[in-house]
Amino acid sequence: MDTVLKIDSVEKYYGNKGNVVKVIDDINFDVFEGEFIGVMGPSGSGKTTLLNMIATIDEVSSGHIYVDNKDITEISQKDLAKFRRENLGFIFQDFNLLDTLTIHENIALALTINRCKKGDIDEKVKKVAHTLGIDEILTKYPYEASGGQKQRCACARALITNPKLILADEPTGALDSRSAQMLIEMLSNLNKELGATILMVTHDSFTASYCDRILFIKDGKIFTELRKGENSRKQFFNQILDVVALLGGDVRDVR
């Protein structure tokens, strides 16, 4: 399998010489094409900082991050936006949809910015909307859609450019239980049926149990790793709960 993401001896510091806080402490791991990876850990463990560095929103203090064999720590600021549009897809807890644009326009935004042909944009939007079951709301605005529909719109927007890597930050955090389960099952299907490579930060053990592999972070370091392997999702869920207990239980372990 090809390596989509490589984290190489990454560290992140905040503060100055008199008061330095190490948020990420020498983290190393790879994500391979077609994997669905979860990142878990207590609040303040560094998982969101790690995600932000992979997303090029924040910079590493030392080390390197490679996406599709390209060192993103070496990309100039003026080229980062283009790199993000072409290689990364984002799914956020609060959707980050623009209320002044229709669902269709929100999904198409990255393609529009990349100056794709209108006919190609329409075709791609309809295709991904059909896959995610939101064909009938393309002309509506986000405030006219339910939470679950808005999150599916966010997923469609993340998929539309066929990114190398999809980054999901607490994607079920703002949803009710039913909508959350529908969303995580949808993400799992996108991973299995479309081969989407997904890295997801979550506090939720139930959500994490859909992943292939979980990286647990504590105090800026990788505490341990779990692989689902041949285990059932229920067995994997119970394994996750055991690690969560060791970490102090600072995650949601029931739904």
C-alpha cells in the first residue's frame, strides 16, 4: 500500500525561552492509502494540534509531515492554500458551511476556486450528492437543512476534489445520536467502497470503533495503538474502552 501520510519526528512548542510548553513530543506514524485512522486522547493531549499541523493550519516546531510523499513543512505560505484545495478534504464538527451559498454551491466551492468548467462542476456535485443522499436539497441553503444533512454536505465538500487525505475533526460532535451513527456509518462506507483515506480525531469510543486503527495520544506522545484486525466492531469497541480507562476515561464511552 502507498503511504498517504507520514509523520516524522514531529514536535510542537508554544511559548518563549522562559516558558516553553511542548504540546507534541516526537510523534511518528504512517497512514496508508485506504485506511480509516482514529486519533483519541484526553483533552489537552495534543490531538487537535496534531490535526492542525497536518491540515497546514499550524506549523511544526521540528520534524516533517509528508502528504503523498510531499513535505508540507517545506511548502511556501503562498502555495499552501492551493495544496490544501488539491490534496486535503476537511470535515469539521461545526460544518463550516457558508449560509449565503446553496448546498450545491457549498459543495462546489473548491472546484469553483480551482476554475473548473461549470459542466464538470455540476456533474461532480450531482454524483457526490447522490452518493451521500442529498440530491433533493442541492438548491436549499444550509439553514434550511437538518444537522445530518449539513454534515453530509460537509462530507460531499470534502470528497468533491478527490483528495489524497480526508481530515475529520470530531465530525459527530454536534449531532444527535441517530444522526451521529448515520454519519459514521457513511464515513465507513466511503472508506470501504470509495477507498477514501480518512484521519479522524474523536472523543467518542463508539465512533472510533468504526476505524481500522486507533492512535491514542497522551501528553503529546503516542501512548499506544490499537488495530481492529479480524475483531468485530463490538470487540474493538471494548478494547477501546479498556485503553480509555487507562487514559483516565476523558472521552465519551457510551452513546
